[in-house]
Amino acid sequence: MKKFIGLAIVLLIGVCGMLNIEIANEDYIRIHVKAHSNTTHDQNLKYEVRDEIMEYLTPKFGEIETEAESYEIVKNELSNIQKVANDYMHDVGYSYTAKVDLIEEYYPTRQYNGHVVESGNYNSLVVELGEGDGDNWWCVVYPPLCFMNGEKIDSDEVVYKSWIKEILSK
């Protein structure tokens, strides 16, 4: 009986570990907005440009289901994303411009709305405003851990599925 209980505990720990691995290894696309400087105006602009970009991108993600699909959308929209940023900055009176790229960047471990995204290299939509020397902001574009329909979301609005959990439930 003790062997059975011990085996059950080991299996339970293993299943829990597998569930965590599935979440931690999920594919992500990050967004990284670098402000021109640390002045209040430039820091505020960083958030305004971020919001404009997310408003532009959100409808384009529609029914996508994979990181690969979202990567292709972002890659194909780079010039339009840069135009969105530059048009907004011009409209509000800034003379410098934005540079937009899709590159791989290293990020430390971070928790978003209760979900941990492990440290590592991630595909990243990088938006550099002007010189890009100010404090920056970064988050996750896909899956939308920071935004849904252009607004910040709470953790109970993000649902992760696990095939192991579904099997165990049956």
C-alpha cells in the first residue's frame, strides 16, 4: 500500500511538472518599446505609441492559433507598424521617428496576469522611438497576455489548455 501511495505521489508530481512545462514552453512573441529619453514627454509618448500599435495589430490577429501565424502577421506588417508609430508621433508634434524591427531578444523571467513566462530568447517586435535611450516597456503580443482588444486584461480572462489535463479529466 505504501508503494502504491508513493507511486501515486510521484506520478502526480510528474503530471503537475508536465503541465507547468507546457505553459512555460509555449511560444510567444514579445513587444519591446524603447523611449527616446527619460523625459516625462518621451516616456508618455512610449505608452501612447504602444497603444496605437496594439490598436492596429489586435484586429489582425483575429482567429490565429499559433505563434507562427502571429509571427508572419507581424513580419508582414513591419512597415505599416512603423508608419502607425511615425504618423502618431508626427500628429502629436514630435520631430524624431520610430524604427521597427522583428528580431530575437533575451528577456528575463516575467509574470503577466498570473502567468509566468520563463527567461530566454524570444521573437520580439522592437519599436525604437528616436534614439531609444530612455526606459523601455515590454510585454507579450502573442498570446495576448497584456492586451485583448487593445485593453489590458486580467489573468482570469486568459485560458490555457493542456492535453494532459484533458486526458486526466476524462
